[in-house]
Amino acid sequence: MKLRMARNSIFAILLRSAWWISAAIAAAIVIAANALLPPQYFGFGAFAAFPFVIIAGIALYKQLQRPSEARVAEIENAARAMSWQAFSQALADAFTRDGSQVETLNGDPRADFALTRNGRRAVVAARRWKASRTGLEALRELVAAREAHAAHECIYVAMGDLSEQAARYAKQEQVHLLQGPELARLAPKFAQAR
């Protein structure tokens, strides 16, 4: 059984926040322990800061691995300049490098790839990657493809924004959006693949 942190737990929120917030909480706990506890119990009080120090370290590592805004813009521009064949090949290569088995779904207009990783299957729609705004219909088609292919997840690749309805639908149906920094992290070689 794989343990998973609740999305809105304090530690999950801190992992998505700037690293220094966790470090500040840890420092505040140590200062409070020093001010409020007798000297013989200071160590126990200060130890309560340990999880926040760990979270600060993990958040710092994640933030250092995140591509810069300039790099994200460079990769997005490179992807927009690609033809569908070049983009789909670069994306398939990126998914393969990331550890997924990639199957091209030529017969299904609703999804472009099926990914398999650790026994879990995901369908990916990327054909409309250049669209400046994505509506609800494209996401409905992807969710239908997820059900048709008995996949656990669905991923939508987009350079542009989603309409409000589409964003709500994506959240409701748990459609993972592959945009901006996450796309840049997955496919750092797009700029060279043109």
C-alpha cells in the first residue's frame, strides 16, 4: 500500500510553498521552546521543529530543480515552433526518459499516447498543444478516452490557458494539466529538438 499525503495537510501545503516558510516555522518553534520551556525540556520542544526542517529541505531541493521563467518561456516557444510530428516525438521521448512506456494511439482521435508506469496507465492528449485557450470539449474527450482505455489517469498538454469551465472540469475529473514549468522539467531538450 502506497501512503499518500493529504493534499491540504499542513506539510503538503508547506511543500508547495517557499522553503523559507517551513524554515521560519522551525525557527519559531525553537525560539518558543527556548522561551517557554524549562532548560531540561528545551531539547524535547526544539525537536518538534525537526519535521519542518525536513520539509524546508525538501521544498528547497524542489525549488532549485524547478526551471527558471526564462527557461520555461524558451521551451514553450520551441514547442510552439515545432510541427506536430516533431512535438509528438519529443514528447514521447520525454515520457520515455521519465520512466514511462509510451504507446502511440493512432486510432483514437481523443488521445495521442497511452503511458504505462509502475502498473498504472494514463492517456495523454497533446494534439492541441498550440491552442491559446482550451475549452471543455477537449477535456471531455480526454476523460472519455481514459474510460475507453481503462486508464487510471489522464494528462492534457497545453501551452495556453483553460476556460473557467474547463478548469473546473479538469479539477473535478482529476485531469492532470501538463503546462509551463512541469512541461519544461519533463522536456528540457525541446529547444534542441526543433
